[in-house]
Amino acid sequence: MAAATANPYVNLELKIPSKYSEDLKKYTGRFKAEDGATKDIDRSPFDRYVDLWWAAIGVGVSEGRLSNTDDSEKFVTGVVLSQDPWRITQLELLAIAHTGSADVISKPGEVIEIANGYAATGVPILVEILLKKSEPIWDVSNHLKTLAESLQPEAVAVSE
């Protein structure tokens, strides 16, 4: 059995830019069609809000910048991260890489603010891609694949 991961982010707000809140609903499995039709992954490619937020973080990181989160709104608290403990570790690694210091882990609010900032950069880019077609899963999948393939691992120096 895997060891439990502590979640210091339980009560912190995960946010996206306010102007994209309807898109968050539209492009996730939480979207309910007015006609009662079942979920269509081709049109709503993300299962949960946190999944779209997570993809947006990756896009923001690939852009290399944080965006202002002043006009953002909460879509959920960090309690959702407990369902996927690997996200906690990755958020902490991202914060360390961003700040250059492991001390950031002792500041949960700063870790989440960094993630929200990257997501604020990535959400508009993802939404622009998602808006292009009636079945946006293909465009967003190809974009994310291209970003992943463009990553060049840097040599890591190991000190003794």
C-alpha cells in the first residue's frame, strides 16, 4: 500500500481567470448539455476542472511566465489534490524550480499562487485552441503533445 501524502493545500484556492469560468465548465466532464445529452469527450476533453487547470499549468510553464491572478476566481480548493497525491509533489517541484529554493515548500500559499499564475497564463491559450473546432480534443491533444516533444532535458550535474 502506498504511503499517504500530506496535503498542505487543502484549504487554499485553485483559481482560473474569471472570464474563462464558463469555458472551464464547457470543456470538462462536468458540462451538462441543455438537451440532456451524455458527456462527449471529443467536445469536453477534460474529466474534471482540476484536469484543465493542470494542463493550463503545463502550458503556462512552457510559455515560461506567470500571469496576474487578481481577476481570477476559485473553482475548487486544494482538497482535490488529495485524490491525486502525485500532483502535490509536482506542484512543490514546480515551486522549487520557479523560486530556486526548497524553502518555498514551507509556504503553501506561495506554492499555490505560483501554480495559479502559470494556469492563468495557460488557460487563455488552451481555450483558444479548444474554441477552434466542434471536437476540440484533437487540437488540444496535438498541442500538448507538441509541447511535450519540444522539451529538451537539461544535463543534471550530480555533486558528490
